[in-house]
Amino acid sequence: MNASVAPRSVESLFRDARRRLADVGIETADLDTSLLLEHATGLTVLDRITDANRIVLPDAIERFETSVERRLRREPVHRIIGEREFYGLPMKLNPSTLVPRPDTETLVDLVLPFVTDTAARNGTCRILDLGTGTGAIALALLSCVPQAVAVGADVSREALEAADANAAACGLADRFETVWSDWFEAITGSFDLIVSNPPYIPSADIAELDTDVRDHDPLPALDGGHDGLSAYRLLASQAGSFLTESGALGVEIGHDQKLPVTNLFRSSGFRQTGERKDYSGHDRTLFFVK
């Protein structure tokens, strides 16, 4: 215990940190402070409300203050915590993974009926998650469909380490394997479903992103080439060779990319049969069949 740090009440810690975050323009100061406080002290929002005068000891205060200082420097709160929940599953992060976003859950929602139906019909559904990162999309699908199996591919070995660890932590390692691959380069076999949240931000727009994203998310997972469509061209031209005859493909897209992405897949023999908007009402995911 650090005797130089005086014990304080949980409410005073919360109020002070929230003010400091708000003062530098962090719009989610209230939520961020709550998350960081719970991570550092184990005290939930309910604990703080029902026992505002509870004393926090110096060691926990130091952990909390360190995390607040990191947030003041615009490090994303979930990177500070080291994980984020996705589709009800805890996803550990590392510097080579994107932070799974709630909007990406719409991709799981979009393809889940296909996975369920395919598994019921064939006894299984074989899924390929390209650019798997934390493994979030594939693992969410596996958690919902016990007969499904998945391969998570990524060009980053560090990302694959996170995906493997998350699969183990979620009890899904027996149905999930990882492959180090630059897109389809090291992929073999055929799949009922290919899913991907590829990089789709135009290269010139990277500099304009929020500091939280630009300075902390891995660039290869963001940069979609000069027009943001490089990954979709590759997927459209090569995915068909790795799909079963009745296979399908689901992708996340940028909010203004529905038409050009749809046209790319149509020109490669795919038919768009489904789509989902994100929680802000923007076009976010597309579903194609061969």
C-alpha cells in the first residue's frame, strides 16, 4: 500500500475523474469513468450509488489514477481495460486487434440465420473469418450455433494469439482454429460461409479519424486503399473459389459503400440477398450468395 496516497470515497474519485475527462472534451466522460473505476477497484455503478462513501484504498486509487491519465491522453477506454464485450462474450485485446464495436454485432445478426439453417440441414456449418482480429465475429457465431466450426485467419500473428486466447476463455477452442494468412493466401478447403470486417477507410481519410482510433487502432485494419475498396475487390474476386456450391458471404462496410461493394460482388457472380443498418441507421453489413 502506498502511504503517500490518502484513502478517498468512491464518489469523490468518480466526480473528480469525470470532471477532468469532460474538461478535455471527452463526450463519454461519465461512462468512461464508471468503466475505469470498476476496472481499478472492482466497484460497480450500483456499489457507487448505494454506498457513495465507501473508502477506496491507496493501491486501487493509484490504479484508477493511472488509467484516467491514459484516457486523458485519448487512449480508448477499452484498450486501457484490455478487453471489450462482444455479443455477450469477453474479448481480450492487444495492439494488433481492433476493439470490437457494437456496430459489428449487426454482421453476426445478419449471417446467424444462415449459419443456423446450414447447421440444421448439414449437421455443421464451416465458417471462415478473414481478418479475424480478436476472433469476435467467428466466436460469437460459434457461441450461438453449437454445430458450427470456424477458421479465423489474420496476417498478424499477434492478433491470432488474441483470437486463440479468446476462444479458450469462451470455451470454444475445440471448434475454432487460427491460420496465419494474408487474406486467402494460406487458406485451403471450402466453407459454407465467409465473413469479414475488412479495412474500408480510404487512405487519405486516415489522418482525419478521431485520435482514439487513428493513434491506437492498427493501421492495416483500417486502411482500405485509395478508395477504401481494396479488400472488397480481393474478396469479390477470390471468395467464390473457397465457398461451397450453396455458400454465402457477409461483410461489414463503410456507411457510404453499399452500392460500390454490391457492384463489385455482382460483377463476380454474387447476388446480394440481405443487409443490416448499424445502431445509428447507417448501412453497415451486406450478405451475398453465390
